[in-house]
Amino acid sequence: MKLKRNFDEPICDIDGNPIRLGQTMEALLFAINAIWPRIPSGLQDEFNAALKTQNVDDAQLTLRIACVRALVGAYADEDNLAPEEAIKRMDLARKVNVGGIIEIEDTERDKMKALIRKRFGGVVIPVVAGELLEKDVPLGTM
């Protein structure tokens, strides 16, 4: 079944504010701060040095970005991913990466929803992205 979806839609937090990619780094730092005292000081120094070299992107997290990252991600439970499946995912990532309103199959939607749950975990991003993947684009749009 063919579906039209707008991959430029922003993914918003529970307050309705678009999630910014820089916030992902902030969440990571918050989580790391909780375990920081248990990390040996030598590793803390290495981590701080590596972190300073990172370029924190403050763009909005869109459905396009979430789907592409999920499709091209590597997952521990998929060590032996069939080459055919990897090619299908890459082809779908290229298709979605164009952005805007794109026609997808319901099987492609289901694959992206499953991979977004794996890639992002938690609740907000998988739920909101899933809702956006279910949201119909009005007829005549494209």
C-alpha cells in the first residue's frame, strides 16, 4: 500500500517544542554526569578531550534525520545482517534523505518504526516519529 509522508516534519518533545540535535548531546552529558564519579580519572580526561573536538549540531531533529540515522545504524542484535537487507535499508535511507513529501510502502514505514525504536530507545522520539510515520499527507500534496 502506498503512503505519503512528510519527512521534513520536526520531532517535538512532550511540550511540543522541536527537539534540537544539540539537545541529544546535552542528554548524553546529563547521563554521563550521573556515572562520572565511577569513571577512572584517566578516562575522564580522555573523554573530555574527545568531547571538545565534537561539533554539536543545533539543527532540528526531523523525521528524515531520525529515519536515515535508524536505517544506517549498526545494531548489536544484527551482527549477521544479510547483505540484501543492508542494501534495502541503504536504498530506503537514500529515498528518505531527499526530504519533503515522499511516497513509501507500508512495509517501509513499519521497518523505519522498528529501527527508530532500536536506534533512539526511550519514549519521546520513537513515539513521535511513529506518529509522524502514521500521519497521512493530504491528497493532492506532492
